[in-house]
Amino acid sequence: MKRILLLTFACLCLAAPGISSADTPAKPTAEDFGKTADGTPVELYTLKSSKGLVAKIMTRGATLVQLHVPDSDGKSADVIFGFDDVAGYESEDNQYFGCTTGRVCNRIAKGKFSLDGKDYTLAINNEPNHLHGGVERSLDKVVWKAKPFANEKGTGVTFSYTSPDGEEGYPGNLDVTVRFFVPTDANRVSITYTAKTDKATPVNLTNHAYFNLGGAGSETVLNHKLMLNAPQYTPVDDTLIPTGEIKDVEGTVLDFRKPTRIGKGIEELTDTAALGYDHNFVLAEIPEGKSMRMAARLVDPDSGRTLTISTDQPGIQFYSGNFLMGQTGKDGKTYPHRSAVCLETQHYPDSINQPKFPSTVLKPGEEFKSTTVLNFGN
Ligand code: GLA
């Protein structure tokens, strides 16, 4: 009898969430994060390192909702923008905060492209262009399926979504996954994307987190120092569509090859359509034998917090929050003009219409796979 009881107890322990072997951390469990306006339940998952990083990610839009990291005194702050509930994310105040962006992030000129002899027309949601995958069923707005996991290195969640053929005007049934992983021993978030299709289709995926390393809600990001491993950029027309040229950053306010205060040259761009920085930078080549390279390093001199981003993608969109409008976000904090930066690793904007840019076309039988790593320090 005693034996049976012991055995039952051991089985219960193994099955219970939160209890795991000494080497493997507990598998993250789903928390209820409310419902979308159409009644779909949304889950929230928490990933933690032993060094103080806490990341919270929800199933709506496979979105980073919170990201807490310590400063040089060990004081933690949430360094990304977001809202306290799903209704906030569904409101007009949400400018893609923390979401997975696609099927094609950034702009497609006039919402038009041709592929395999067929013409496609997408929604115009950023006059006169298509932006960030569309209007109602872009990847940031749908609720993904979550599969949490744990291994001896840390914890993670794989989000998956199948976007049906024709959704938001894009061809092909597209199976997308986004895997977030936080190792136990470092303040790091790895984001890995995969995609498969049954018809040729453009794919460009990124995460749209807004960072202020002084803590989300701090007044400005202009005192942060930024380094971009980018010798070139793609000039744009007055609707922010690339002209097709690739130009050197040398001698321009886009030269961030050495750490530079974001506010230093931004005023030179105030009168452009971008109202500040909103540019795609061409990243330096990936060294031979490596799968990715450092793309960006952001430093907040006040808190001492740093963010180093590595990626295998060819470009990074550096956006200095020029369209932020002082909306209210998490904990009643406000998000003024230029109070955060987005560093969106991706292929270049409008690649589908630019034959000289690296291709974003995914074909049946191929797998798109890409990784971006956010490394925090202090
Ligand atoms: C991207 C774009 C910006 C803006 C933001 C969202 O970064 O490049 O122009 O649309 O998304 O507000």
C-alpha cells in the first residue's frame, strides 16, 4: 500500500506543472490574458533567466508584452512598450507594439506585386502603400497557438499560425512559427522564425518591439547611443518606398558605424516624410563560417542598460518613434514622440518589387528560417 502511494505521489509530481528535474527548468504555463473583441481567449507566457530577465509574451500577434531587465545597480525595468490588456492592443493607440509583423513587414509600394505571372493587390493602409501585412488578419492581429517547452538550457514558447491562401491578399497557405527562447544563464531572448508555403509568396518577418532602456515611459530616447553595423542604407522616396539605390552612410546622419547619440543628427531629418529616423540599413556581410553577425548595439548612459542585437537578416529598420503620439500604455505611462526605438531585423522594404534586393520570395518545398537574438547587459 505504502509503495503504491509513493508511486502515485511520484507520478503526480512529474505531471504537475512547475515541478521538474534539477537540470531542466519548469515548462512555462499559460496565464489568462483576457479575450479579443471577437471572444477569442488570449494566453500569456512568462520566460525568465536566473540573471533577472523576465519576458512576457502573448498569443495575440505572438507579441512581446513585457521585457524586464536589470540596470547596473540591479534595478529592473520594463524596457518595451505595450498595454495592460488585449483591448489596448486592439485600440488605435497600438502602433505594432512588440508584435510579430508580417506576412510582409514594412512597405510594399502601392500594395501591388506580380509573382509567377499573376498580379496581386493588397490593402493600402499607409497611403499610398501597404504596411506590415495588412489590416484585419496581419500576423500581429491574429491569435497564435502556443507550445511552451523547457530544456536543460532554458525555457521557451513556440507560436504557430497558418495563414490561409488569400488572407490579406497574399498567395499560398503559409505555415508560420515564431519561437522565443530565454536561456537560464543569460539575459537574452532568441527569436526564431520559420515559414512554409504551398504557393510562391513573399515573406518578411520581424519583431516590432519599441525599446527605451531607461524604462518604457521615459521621456525620450534621444540620449541613447546607437551603433549599427551598417555601411549602407536604402534611400527612399517621399512615401518611404526605396528608390532601388543602395548608398553609403558615410558623411550622412545615417552613419552609426561608431556609437552615436540618436539625437545628434535627427533634426536634419525632421522635415522628411519619415519625421526622423525610419530607414532601412544594409547590414555588413555575415563573416564566413558564421550564421549571423552583430547588427545593432543600443546603450542608455543613464541606466547603464545595453542591448546588442544579432541577426542573419540582411537589413535592419531603425525607427525612432516619430509617429508616437503620447498614448497611454502599461501602468498608465505615456509614450511621447521619439521616446522609443524599433530595431527591426528584416529584408529590405518593398523587396518584392525590387529585383536588385535580396529576394523575399518563398517557394513550395522551401523553408524560410531566420534568427534574431536580443542580448541585454548593464
Ligand atoms: C515601422 C515603419 C514606420 C511606422 C512604424 C509603425 O517602423 O517603418 O514608418 O509605420 O512601423 O508606426
